[in-house]
Amino acid sequence: MNTQTENTKIIEVSAAVLQRPDGSFLLAQRPPGKIWAGYWEFPGGKIEAGETPYHALVRELREELGIEVETAYPWVTRVFTYPHATVRLNFFRVTEWRGELHPHEGQQFAWQSPAALRYLRANGGGSVTVSPMLPANAPILRALELPPLYAISNAAELGVEEFLQRLERALQNGLRLLQLREKNLPREALRELARRVMVLAHAHGAKVLLNGDIELAQEIGADGVQLTAAQLAELRERPAVAWCAASCHNAEELRRAEALGCDFALLSPVLPTLSHPGVPHLGWENFAAIAAGSSISVYALGGLTHDDMQTAWQRGAHGIALLRQAW
């Protein structure tokens, strides 16, 4: 009876993704003498009785790394069952701290970038071998490949040629994730536009997801698909694409996106929008309540501008999605 209780009890943990301005993040190797010694993980530790996840994060980073947290944003939450226990990992992205990193427990550190880890996974080499990783962290490494801005195409209003020019400028300025959403284009015209968009985007290392058309995304080799809410309700398994996102408007749809194995979700509308005047919107507090505890990254969408990025982070979003404001 006691063993069963121990195996089913969830251990609450706060985990930190310390990120530098260049996007690199810190991994730590578990020291000798601890369970899973030698494995790499994100710094953090157990939440003690009476602590909030944030206060546990601050304490753990002080004790483990010798730093004081100044800015931390709630992010994703992952539940993982190890042979010895089930843990709920409450991840925060920590972007500002005071003090120099010091391994109080004698562990090794390594700053890594998403691109470097992709290379390591693909080729088994690199300057720093952060292997083996604790298995619960694999989805987190994938989520860190997602940039904070997700742009949605607007060729319908701008015209195809003008849109492509603006897309090229945006890519030159750092845009790395795009949804091609042109519902009124005939399929042949959409196919041609998608091919032109992919040439531009891939030249800059950006990902292109097609809205709703799984078959076309697979045919032309797009990076993924953005599922509509209707598709999300109907599908029983994740489409065979590299990246799969879902359009969600409530907690039920977000849970469905998680269950389907989507990589991330859009949650909308956060604020009133030009395209859907009079439609009820979530507001930031409802957005935060729905996104809280999500196991996948959530982008805020609807009535936003570039200036809303920090507000979105504070409410648990991975970033923001923009339509007109992106261009």
C-alpha cells in the first residue's frame, strides 16, 4: 500500500530555463551521489510545503547556482513518470539574474543553443556533449526551438507580390516562424504561393506551417501544419508532419491539442480584433488561466502588437502571434 502511494504521488518541482540574450540556455549535470547521476537537466528542485512554484524556483537557484532571480516568466508544465516517482515540472524562463553562476553542488554546466542540440542529436558530436539527458526534458528542448514571434500571412489584403516583399524584409529582420493562412486562394494559387514562401523562409532558416491543409503541407514539404479548431475536434492522431500546431479558443481545445501531441497552440482571441468585430474575447486574465499548466507552448493571438510580448510572457505565453501587425 505504501509503495503504491509513493508511486502515484506527484512530486512538484520548479525548473529553470536560464536564457541569455542570444537564446542559449543553461543545462546542468546531476552530481555523483544523486539519483540519475551524470544525466543532464535544467536546474531546479522540489517545491517545499507552503512554497509557490516561483518561490521554490528563486530558492533553488540561489542554493544550487548562487544567483538571485530578477525576471522569470511561467512557461510550460510537464508531468513525467520515472520508475521511482512521478514528477510535475513547472518550467520558468529566467531571463535576468544577479550574480555569477557557481556550482554549489559540484555539478558541471553547459550553455547550449537549440541549433547546437539539433546538431548533436543528428550527428552525435559537438564541442560539448550534453548526454544523456533526463527523458522528461526532451519535449522542452524541442519547444525551445520555437521563436517568440509567430507571424500569420496577409497576402489577401496586401497582394501577393507586396506580401512577399514584406516577408523578405521580416525574415531579414529575424522572423523565424510563419503560418501561411490564405483561405480564399484557389488551391493551385495557394500551392504556388506556398512554394515561393518556402524558398524565402528556408533561405533564412525559418519554418513555414500551412493552415488546415495537411495534404498540401506533406506534398510540398512544408515544415508543418496549423490545425483548425474543427480539425482538432475530428482528428484521432497527429498528422505526419515535422511541426503540428493547433488553433484553440478555450481550455477544452487546448487539452485536446495536448492529447493529440501538438507541438504548440494558438489561443485566441485575447483582445478585440479588426477581423472579428464584436466577437467575445478572452482578456489577459482568462488567457493566463487557460494557459496555466499547459504541457505545450501557447502563443497569444488576437488584437495584439509587438509591444504586447512582455505582457504575454508574464501571462504564461511562449510568445505572440501577429497578422496585420507582423507586416
